Amino acid sequence: MFIFLFFTAAQIAGVISSFHALMGTRTSQGAIAWIVSLNTFPVVAVPAYWIFGRNNFNGYVSDRQKNDEDLKEIISELVRKHPHAFPDTDKVHPGAHAAEQLARLPILKGNQVELLVDGEKTFASIFEGIAAAQSYVLVQFFIVKDDDLGRKLKELLIKKAEEGVQVYFLYDEVGSQSLPASYLEDLRAAGAFAHNFHTRKGPQNRFQINFRNHRKIVVTDGDTGWVGGHNVGDEYLDGGKEFSSWRDTHIKISGPASLALQQTFVEDWNWATDNILQLDWESGFQAVGNQDILIIPSGPADTRETATLMFTHAINSAKKRIWIASPYFVPDEGVLNALELATLRGVDVRILIPDEPDHLLVYLAAFSYLKKAGSGVRVWRYTAGFMHQKVLLVDDTVSSVGTANFDNRSFRLNFEITALIIDPAFNQQVEKMLLVDFENSEEMDPEAIDDKSIWFQMKSRAASLAAPIL
């Protein structure tokens, strides 16, 4: 009798959850996948749905609105005082206005950007910047490990805190689940402020572990910032035990755009701690270069699918070329259609993905999506180790470096951040970098996927069907 009642209750819960999935899941593919699962094997699917299936991040929006209200008066005054930092977007790029609407932030000019290729150069730059900080340091990473690199970061932050510099350290509790409590205690004992992102904050999010704060941001003194693909772990330097090497890209931003990185950190810190930081919003407005930058934060608290629209807008805007480097290639149908249309317009569409996988399901799903992308899309598999960079190159003027992957998680579930640089000279640097990556890659023959075993093709197709809920 108990077993009958249990399965009956599970079936009822499955039906109720199906209505929730129908009304709340952002994609039709995801809704169908959940509804079928919830009604076919509800005992497993119901708890999985309420842990992994939701797309709305409750509470963050209202906290951000309060934060933005507090910052609105400050920013309005800064805009009035520093008009030189805000270019005429119509003269910058034809698609700039739409990109600004997605970002909810303006393009800022007067910046200097340094391209940082791989871990040694990236962390040397970050550590040098932290060591030079005079007032405060903001540090945010998805993954922080208590290994050699992680301990070097901790020791440097402790030193700065003991010097009287304000240190704020934010990490994702899922990505950094192996980080020991002693690491945080050492930081706090020195006077640093350390906190997790607090994904499950609030009663509505108590069992929600599917969202991640995937951002990697460092800001010093409000005038210099770093953003890109690296987390804090030894493998980001040399590939660790699993990979022969690690290929990644970061950038250093000096100038006004570092304030947009700072604002994104402040919003995340406010969510995690209920505390709005009082920081310097003046020094960053000093022009140090001539590059225009738009910082685009994205995440599940947005009213729009910011990351999806950002990539789609970039693809649709391309006239000459669009090169995409991402460790994962699991786009939705709309993005695939945009890529195919770009090839029909004569655009040089190239996708660079790793040959060595670190997530099997996503790796398998990529083969199915590559086949759907059409023969005009050229695909390279990076063979000189694991490639983790998230880089976009559009025509001869626009490029981006950030944290967003080309997959459903980055499109809809992760908090991400992307720096869009509008500058021909920087575009040439990115082009040169990617050409080296292509030399270290093998171009795929689209028909080669058909030559793989039927068992492999079945696994690939099954993985692609699961992509909307990965």
C-alpha cells in the first residue's frame, strides 16, 4: 500500500511539475525534455527538476535594482563630469546601440587593453596589479583551488590586507567546493573580506544548485581590471595531470571600462553579502588609451537571454568573418540558423574547439551540432592540449574576450561577463593569436562525422537531446 501511495504521489508531483516546466522553461526543447521525463519516471525526474530545472534566479533582480538605484545618482554625476568617456555609439559601430541595450551599460572610451595569452602571462599581470594596489582589490573567480597557484594568490591578498588595502574575495561555492575553510579563515584573519556567491540564498533557492557564478573578475583601485577564461588552479598554467597543456585567454583593461567590471562585482557582492561596497568611481575615468570597450554581464537574473542575444547579434552583424573559440559548442537552433545564414552571406565562419574533452556529454553533443551547422561552417579541433578560451572575432573591428561558453549553461544558467573591444589594432592582435591556434589544430571534415560508428552517432545525438537541460 505504501509503495502504491508513493508512486501515485510521485506521478501527481510529476504532473504539477510539468505545468511549471511548461510555463517557466525558456526553450521549447528544454520544456519538452522535462515534461516527458517528469511524466515517464517522476520518482527521479521531479527532484532533479526542482534542483536543476529552474531558469529564474529569485531575488537577485530586486537586489540589483536596489543596488542600481544607489549607484544611479553616483553614475549620473560621473556622466556629467566625464562626457569624454562616452562615445557617440552611432559613430562607433552600427550594432553598438543594440549591444548597449543588452549590456545595460554604455560603451566607454579612453581604454588601453592588453591581450594575455595563457596562464603564466595572465597571472603574472594579475599578481603585479594586486601588488601595486593602493586602496582596494576586488577578486572574483568561479574556481579557486588550494594548490600552488591558489596559495600564491592567498598569500598576496593577505599581504595587501595587512598593508591596509581593502581586499574583497568572492567565489562560487559549487565551482570552488574543494576550497578548504582554512583558506578563507586565513584571508579573514588578515582582515580581508571573503564570501561565497551564495547561490542558494533565500527560501526559494534553498535546493537550487544549477546556477553558477562563472565570472572571473579582478579590479584594483577602480582603474584597472582583468577578465577572461582563467580560474585559479595549477592546471590553468600547464594543464595539470589531465592535459598536456592549457590554452586560455585573458585581458587587462586600464581605463574607464574597468568601472563596468567593478559595477558587476558590486552587484554580485551585494547579492552575496547584503552589503553595497563604497568604492572609488572617479579615478577610473582617466583616459589612458584610445580603445572603446563594452562590458556585457549576463545571467539568469536578466529579463532577456543576454548571452544568447549577444552571440546572435554578433553573428548577424558580421559581414566579412566571425571566428569563435570556445571549449564547448552546444548552441541552440537560433544560433545555429544565424551561423548558417552567415555562411550564405559569404561570411568566413570558423569554430575552434578542443580536441581533448573535459566534459564527455558536452563533447559528444558538439558532434551533432557541428553536423547541423551546415557545410559552410569550418570547424577546427585544437590538438596542442586543452583549449579553454572564450574569444570572438568579428570582421576587422570587433572582438571579445570573456567567460561565456557557446553552450546552454552559459546562455541561460551561468552568470557570465564578456568584454567587447571595438578597435582595429586589438582585432589584429586577436587575429594573429587565433591564426596560431588554427596552426595547432586540425580542420574537421563534416562528412567525417558520418564515418563514425553508429554507436558513436547515437551517443552524440542522445547527448544533443539532453543539451537543453545540461
